[in-house]
Amino acid sequence: MTDLERKIYRIIYNMSRFRNNPTMDDLKRKTGKNEASIRKAVNNLVSRRELTWDKEKKEWQFK
């Protein structure tokens, strides 16, 4: 897991546990990265099954 992937994973985990799911603007502000790099990192996490999206509950599921 790269540093950016780890950072995004922690942000999503913490925000979804204590608040709501983070928006793209939240992730951009907290990581300082652009949308393309954030999407790539999230897709990498999903492809490795570190994160999964539960469509029924509309929330992230963690490994």
C-alpha cells in the first residue's frame, strides 16, 4: 500500500466511522492531491479488496 493509499484509507475509515462518507472535496483538502490521483488510489484499494462499497447501506466496508 502506498503512502497516499494508506492516507486515503485512514481518512475514509475515520470519517465513515464517526461521521459520514467523505466527499471528493474532503479527500482533496485532506490529502492535497488532485481528483485523478485520489480516484486511482481508491480504485487500487478496491481492486485489492482493502475497501468495498456496500450499495444497500451506502457505506464503505473495510478489510
